[in-house]
Amino acid sequence: MADTKNIVLTPEGRQKLVDELAYREGEKHDEIVERIKEARGFGDLSENSEYDAAKEEQSQNESRINEIRQILANATVAEAGSSRDLAVSIGTTVELVDAKGKKTSFTIVGTTETNSLEHKISNESPAGAALIGHKKGDEVEVVAPSGKSRTYTITGISR
């Protein structure tokens, strides 16, 4: 990762990365080493697709290990604030309602934790950036990259 910008993680996101790192350095590494040993037993390495696949997997695993190490070394963990006077920040779940009464909710997370299937949006996304710092009851205008604008009312904020 040549990108040196500040990476922000929730405590849960940091723990996921720590767990993934431990898995990749331990169990995953051992599995790959075993596959390489087995593939060597098949004979000529120049024509051994099992060996090539195992070496490629080893390379990808090492790349991901290095990426995780860099993220963890440069990341700031968002600390939970007090629940009194709660404003939208990284790690909070925000409940919104649009002008038509449609309700939705998102958890604001750091860029590396974004997962639309789990309703986790980045603090750097248009919606995340627009919501940061606002409080329950505030109306927030979110402008999509396409230029379309929507107004939401914050109906709830929780940690």
C-alpha cells in the first residue's frame, strides 16, 4: 500500500484484521506449505500445475499479510464517545428517514471496512461524509456522485 493517508478503523474492524492476520500467518501459511510439499512430490516442477498454483497462492497470501500489517501500522482506531449528546461518527449506526418516509440505517466505518451487504458505509463516501458530525433530528442533504441529491432526517444514532 503506497497510500499513506490516515486509515480509520472501528474497534471491530481492527479486530477482524488482527484475526485475519493470525489466520494467514498460521493456519493458511501451513496449508500452503503442505500443498507445495505435495506438489513437489509429483515430479518435474516445470510442468507441474499444482506447484504453480500453490506458489501463486503463497504469493497472494504474503501480499495480503503485508497489506494487513501496513493497515494496522498506520490505522487509527475510532474510540467510542459518550452516549450523551451523540453525534454521527465512525462506529455509529445511523437511522434515517427520507422525504417519502422510507427508513434506512447504516453503520459508519473506515474505508477498509466498507460492506454494502452489511449496511456498512465508509466515512469517506458521499453519504458517510455528509452524515459525520450531525445529531438526531438534523436534516442532511446527501449528494451522490451522479449529482442527484436526497434529504434525510436522522431519527436515531447508536453505538
